[in-house]
Amino acid sequence: MLVAVGASFDYIRSYNVRQRMQSDLDAALIAAVKQINNSEDTDALKQKVSDWFHAQVENSYALGEIEIDTTNHNITATASGTVPTTFMKIANIDTVPVSVGSAVKGPATSYLNVYIVIDRSPSMLLAATTSGQSTMYSGIGCQFACHTGDAHTVGKKTYANNYDYSTEKNIKLRADVAGDAVREVLDMIDESDSNHERIKVGLYSLGDTTKEVLAPTLDTSNARKRLSDDSYGLTSATSMNYTYFDVALAALQKIVGTGGDGTSSANPLKLVLLLTDGVQSQRGWVVKNSSNLKKVAPLNPDWCGYVKNKSATMAVLYTEYLPITTDWGYNDTVGSTMASANWKSNWGGTMRSGVSTSITRRDYIPYALADCASSKSLFLSASSSTEITEGLSALFTQYLSSVRLTQ
């Protein structure tokens, strides 16, 4: 009877030790993978796991060998040890063996579809630098290179529209910078999947709806061609007069579909990289004293649920809508308050708790876009051309560095 009671005590103790051991191994493996990422150096990975594990474990058990298996893009580890007994020593049983296993898998080693969605609204035709904006304003009285509007005569030369003037002056626009940002991501895809076997990329324009420019493909060179070809509508040579996120994000959900677990090309993880200024708008709404001025407002982040609720991940780069207080159109739309936008009745939006309705619509945009992203870490705000170019690749890196336990 004493042996039986002692055995139960020792086995409960070994079970508790095993639970701690499992937690320690999980933590060690996640920490190691985040540091080494997609390394093929098994010995280095094994050493990293061992270092982290030994830093975590208690002295109540001994650690055996750790095994690493990097086949099938899955990293696994097992650990074993023994727990000294107390009562079972009576029966000449000095230790109880314990063993645990853990496995992690991350986007960096999974099959993945990346959907790059670029806002094509006229506001993306803002001159990308302060010097460019200054040149635009001093020349034609507007910092935006719109394709529609009045003709301008500067000196002895007449320009059909703002865009023609920006082209003549070689002024880089935010739409051009968006292209640079996407090319940075394409370079990263080439590096992460050098054999072009796992990561597909698709290109999409967002305006009155979402239009597919290139279906997900392993061929990043084709993506680069379409990105720079004016006829595909992703350069500054074209823009859309409407930005209807409610329609466009619903259309995007149908394109993206349901995200998988990344174990095969038929069941890939799905990541949406959205580059936008976040304003629901139509050029025709911006008319002096029009009631439609209220409709120009931040997107309702609930619309992003169309994509997120289908197990796809949404990352958002906010290309900051710069304040242009010299323009009545700005002052009467995004420069006006959220209270004046009637956001709830117009677009069904609910403001964050604790944020005053006296905040300008422009200043509320980052709140809305942060709520649109799948997590806080997958939202970035960028104002300069450099920040925009680096921002999209930073979001992609953040996503690739995430890991999840699979065992």
C-alpha cells in the first residue's frame, strides 16, 4: 500500500515536471527559430534550442539529447530526462523517465500567397517629397498631379493637367514610391524563396473596386514587369476617381478566399499587404457646400473583416494623408471633424472608445487602419518616400518572423 501511494505521488510529480518541461521546450524552440529563421544549419539551430532550454529548465530533472528535423519546412525538437523519485525508492525505482516533443512552423518556411493591394486614388498622386510639393505648388498652385482638372500655362508652356506638369518637371509621386515599395518586397521574396517554390505574389489595384493585375505567381520577374508597365494601371500614369473600400474589400475577399495552413501549394497561408491612405472618397463629392463632403472619411475597419474572417492575414501600410490647410477641399473633408462626417450613419463606423469626435477625419485615419490590420505589429504609418519604401518590406519581414506551434 505504501508503494502504491508513493507511486501515485511520484507520478503526479513527474507529470508536473513534464508540463514545465513542455513549456520550456516550446519557449526555447520559438525563441531559437525567431533568431535563426530559415537556417539550414542544423547544428546551429540545435545549439540555439539547447541554450534557450538550459536557461529555462529547473534542476529537478536531467536533460537528454535534443533532435532537430528540418524536413518538409517543419522544425521539430524532442527532449527527454528523468525525475528522481521519493517513495518509489522503496521498490528500487530511483527515477521516472519523462520526454516531450515540440514543433514550430512559420510563414518563412511555409507555402504562402502574398496579395499586394495598392490604393489608386488621386491622393496617391501627391508629390512624394517636400521639394516636389513645393515645385508643384509654386508652379500650378496644387501639390497633387491629378489627371483631371484645369489646364495650366507656366511661362510660355501649357500643360493639359497637373500630371503633365509633374512629368515635365520629373517630380516623383507617391504612386511611384508605392511601386518602389512593392519592388522591395519582391526582392525579399526572391531571397526568402530563392528556388521560387513556395511563395506566390499577386498584384491588385484598389479604387471603386479591387482589380486583379496579376494572379498569384511564383514568377516575380513577371510581377516587376506589370508593376512598371503603364497599361496595367499601377504606375502614376493612371489613377481612379473613386475609393470605395466597402466594395473593394468585399471584392478582395472573393479574390483571396480562405487562408490555409501552409503545408502545401494547394493550401497556402495568405497575406494581404495593403498600401493606402485609408480615405473613403469620390472626386465628385468634393464640391463646395455639398452634403457629400461628409462622405469623405476614414474607411470603416469592419470592412477589413471580409478578408480577416477568412483566415487570411491583413497587414496595412498607411501612406499618411498630409494636411494641406491652404486647400478648401481638404479643410471641408478630411480636415474637418469626425463628428461632421456622420461616420456611423454614412459608413457604419464606430469610433474607438476614448477618442473625441472633435478629432479631424485625417487624424482618425491611423486609428481606423490600425484596426483594419490583423494585429498592431502589422500596421505601420509612413510619411516620407523613404518610410513608405521601407515600410512595406518591414511589414513583410514582421509577418515572416512570426511562428506557431504545430505539436
